[in-house]
Amino acid sequence: MTTELIIVARIEAKSDQIDLVKTELIRLIEPTREEAGCLQYDLHQDNNNPAVFLFYERWESRDLWVAHMDNVNLKRYSVAVEGAVESFILNEMAHFS
């Protein structure tokens, strides 16, 4: 049985804060991809609603993802986008073949 964890995170920026949120999300990509346990970390932007972003993430284990959630890069991101995000939905998922 695999312990791999899939994360789907949906972030919706306030309409007047799209550029700020996008910039800060992009800043997360490279350092996160270098973290222990990160197998995939891809950011997407909705073609019809540019305020909506989606991260598709694959982690070796939930424990390594939890460590990621408590790192300095995410703390900096949270401060930078405070008040700029309309909604944030995170789903922890399992992959079935």
C-alpha cells in the first residue's frame, strides 16, 4: 500500500488582488519542489476566471506534506497575501489505479 498523498488546493484571489496572489504563488514553486518528499508541485490558473488558481501536489507521505505546511516559505506567503484571498479549499486525496 502506498503512502503517497495527493493535494489539490484551490485558491481564489479577490478580483483586485489577482496579480499579487499569482506572484506569491509562483514564488512558492521552486523552493517547494526542492523540499524533502515533494514529487510534484504544479500551479494552474483558470482560463475563464483568472482569480482562480489550483495547485496539484504529490507528496511521498502525509508527514512530509505536514512539514511543508509549517515551513518559512508558506508563512511568508500567508503574510504577503493577507486579505487578498477570497477563498482557499484544500483536499487531501488518495490515488486509485
